[in-house]
Amino acid sequence: MSLYSPLSPHALTCGIPFFDQSTTLAGMPRPRNERQALEAERDVELPTQLAKYRRDLDAIPATDKTRREFVEWQIRFAEKPMTDVCARLARGVDREADGGGE
């Protein structure tokens, strides 16, 4: 069998020495499940974004109606995912992923 035959380990790694994946993967964070991702979005990401928009709105003078209306729209637009995330968590994400539910 030649060095680069389809069955040789060198063919699988293109001649680059193969290393033990377990040492590399041990330091990587575990992927979150859908429930954990939704909880993080509900508890951290969306409230942070809403707080930023509200600070922006507070900094805009009352006389600048156009900018205020735009930031108010951004706040409403950011609140919608919050209600969607809360509804999905209330329904039970795990049941939804299984195809179960109502």
C-alpha cells in the first residue's frame, strides 16, 4: 500500500499529522440546548438590548420627534421576540422539539 493510498492514514489527513481530538475538544464549551439558549435570550440578551434602546430614547430630546419615534419602534420590535421566547418556554421547548405539544 502506498503512502497516500485511499486507505492510508495520511490520505485522511492530507499528510498532516493527526492529533488526538479529545485533548482539543475538552476545552471547548458544550453547546447549549434550545431551552438554555431561549432562557439566556430571555434573561440576558433581550433585556440588555431593550435597556440600550431605552437609554437611547432618554437621551433624545423631546423636540426630535422623528428620532424618538424610530427608537420607540425599535423598542416595540425588540419586545416582540421577548413575548415569543416567553411563550415558547411556557409551552415547553422540549415537547415542541419532540413533535409533541398541543
